[in-house]
Amino acid sequence: MMKSASRLSQLGAAALLALGALGTAQAQEKFTFMTNWYAQAEHGGFYQALATGLYKKHGLDAHIKMGGPQVNIVQMMAAGQADCVMGSSDVQMVQMREGGVPVTTIAAIFQKDVQALITHEDVKRFEDLKGKTILIGSSAQRGFWPWLKAKYGLSDSQTRPYTFNIQPFVADKNVAQQGYLTSEPFAIAKAGVKANTLLFSDHGYPAYATTVSCMDKTLKARSAAVTAFVKASMEGWRSYLADPAPGNALIKKDNPNMTDEQLAYSVAKLKELRMITGGDAATQGIGVITEARAKASYDFLVETKLIDPAKVKLADAYNTSFVKDLKVLP
């Protein structure tokens, strides 16, 4: 009889534990974040937060959807298929807002834009690009190209489409091409070509990169979930820079073409140039956006006539409250 009572007691306790676990599972709020490209080290902190349970710790059942060259992530977010997205830059998202999409940038992982022009050895400065063919993507026309053209006296007639293939650059020493500091230079070096990398942000290009950007209605209706997502993500980035192995395992699962060698190269570059931990992030925390930097990006867009200031206000395009007091220090 005692054994039977004890058994019932154990079963009751187990049932209570199961109910408790169920309650915890139900408390995890679903949250979907969409990246802007195939999974790579530049997305590492988000994957790290997923791999190490940081999102769960902050009450979220988080999912990362992978973007790509043919994916309009903002359109998908507007259609309800993602809660927030990874913007290539804050500059891109301000232009989206001017175009009528109520999207706001709330965090910036990269304190400097990682975009660059990759040149052959004879081109050591932007001033040396005159007379060269420059391969750029269509989005560059509403980003770095107007800045580059105005600052260094370059011409639209020099440009040709960049198709995310390094072979035209490898084959022609008269060609320069756009690229990510953490990506294309690695592939070009592997192809046996010596090249220089000219980083725009080292020469005054103001943009942040790898942003967290969300629809206004999401920020209003799901403020607590967005706050939890941002905090967990910034903790994920700090963790990723310390030991990227957990995040890299998920990156390779989403993107089987990604190699350990490429991941190691990219992480090393991010750390070397303090893309995530430098600038204002060093003292104010990973992901920080300052009003001064936001204004610099906005002013650039106005000066280059890439936006009409009557259609989009600086204060509407950014919301710094989610990162202002977060202080996830490197």
C-alpha cells in the first residue's frame, strides 16, 4: 500500500513537471527574423543566439529565415512572413520608408559598412579608378555609387553590372568590382589573384550595416518581443565573436555551400577591423545606433537626392530606444 501511494505521488509529481514544461513551451513567443542573404559569418550572432538558447532564455521561440539574391525581404515582412529583417544598411531602409513602407531601423550590428571596391594591384586609391571598368550591383545606384561618383569624380559610363561572379575581375586587370570585405577578397585570393580592398567606410561613407529593421506595427504591438529579440541577438553576437562554433554549425546547416575556411576568414576580418565592437559600440554596446550617425546617413541621402526629405523624416526612420540602454558591451 505504501509503495502504491509512493508510486502515485511520483506520478503526480511527474504530471506536474510535464504541465510545467508545457506551460514554459507555451510561454515561448514565436518570432521570425529574415536575413538578407545566404547564411554566412556576417549573420553569425543571430545563429549563435539560436544555437546557444539565448532566444529561449529571453522567452522567444525564434526562427531565422534565409534570404537570397531573388528574395525581397521587406516585401515578405510587409506580408507578415517575418517580424523583423536584416537590412543591408540603414541607408537602404530609409529609402524603403520613403517609398511608402513603414519600416524602422532599431539596431545596427556593423558599426561600419563592410562594402568595398576590390581592385587590381595598380589601383591603390579611389582616385586611381578613372578609366577603369567598375562592376556594381543595381542596389549600388541607390547606395554607395552616388557617394563614390561625387567624391572621386567617377562616371556612370564606367559601370557594368556585377553578377556576384568574380571571374570577370579575375580575367581583366582593367576591372574593379564591388564586394564585401569579409567575402569576395577571400574568393579572389583563392583564385590566385592579388588585389587591393578599398573600404568605403574608411573614407567617409556614413552607413551602418547589418541592421535590425521592423514594421512600425510590430514595434507597437510586439514591443516586449522585439526588446527580447534585440537583447538576445546582441548577446549572441558577443558570444559568436568569443567562440563561433555553435553559430557556424547552424550556418552550415542552412547553407551547405559555406566552408569552414570561409567562415574562419570572415570572422577574423570582422574581429580585426572591429566591425561589431568598434566605434560607439565599444562604450555603448553592440548594436548601438547614435543620433549623430543616423543623421549622417540621412543627410547623405538628402544631399545625393536619393530621398525627398518631405516624404521621410529622420525621427521616423530610426528608433534608438531598443538599444540605447541595452549596453551589451564587447
